[in-house]
Amino acid sequence: MKRDKLGLDRIIFFSDAVFAIAITLLSLDLRLPGNASAAHIASDLVDLWPNYQNYVTSFAVIGLYWISHHHYFRFIRRYDYTFVAVNIGLLMSIVSLPFATSVLDRYGDHRSAVAFYAFSMAVTGLLKTLLWHYAAHNYRLIPRHLSSLRVQRLTRRALIPPLVFLASIPIAAFNSQLAKLSWGAIAALIFF
């Protein structure tokens, strides 16, 4: 385990850059069709409504993942190469989310597209939870003065998004719109 502030700062800066790139990539699917004309621009913009919804959902979820990543790093004082590897896995998953969003944009009414999106988001959340659990287990990378109650609360909170997304997968098998609506439970559970 290294107590190397510069090394830890580099992990944080790299992570922040990856989150920023992933959020930026989300906007690339927000474009009018190639055959759009000025006469039909209003209807073309209305037709993009599902894409806007998916963009906002993905932006919000990636933003929440970044906020919690940032929050957890306030407590992390050291790192080791297992921690770095898990963080790289999390970042790889974050960067794949614009692809999952584009699948949802294109095939949003299909159950398999909704399930794929939910699965992608769940994997990301589970990796984020694993990152925190690895750092916090037996105070491996966090300070010992942090109460065990707070560590448990942070761990439970990290599990909310992936569990909601996993629970929405079987819902998507029956009703893709209801599965999408169930994702709103993340905000309710985190904030209340």
C-alpha cells in the first residue's frame, strides 16, 4: 500500500477525465437525421424526445456515479495496485455507458435494449461498490477514525443504483416502459 499523495491525485485526475469524456460522449447521439430539412425541424426535434430522455437519464446516473466516486475518494488515503485495477475496471465500464445509451436510443422500446442498458448500469454500480468495499474492508485504504456505521452506510448507499437496475431487468421482460420508470427509484432511495 502506498501513501503517495501525488499517485493518489493522479488516480483521481485520470478518473475525473474519464467521467468527463463519458458524459461528453453521451451528446454525440443527439443529432437530427441526415435528411432533416428546415421545414420539418420542429417535428424532427420532437421525434428526438426519447433520445433526450435517455441522455438525461444517463447523464444523471453517470453524474451520480462521479459524485459518489468523488465522495469516496475524500476518505481514501492510500492505494495499492488491486485498488487501481478495480478503478480501471470501473472507468472502463463508465466509458461503455454511452454505447449502452445509444442502444437504448435506437431500440428503446425493445425489452432486450432496456435490459442491456440496465445491465450495463448495474455492472458499473457494482464495480463502484466493489471499489469502495475493497478500500474500506478492514480499513485497508481509509483512515481508522471513520466510524464503522458510516462505512456501512456508504456501502449500502453504493448498492442502491446497481440493485435498482438489476431489479428492472426482469421487469423489462414484461414491460420496457415500466422498467425505465423503475429507475427513478434510485433518486428516491438515495435522497430519502
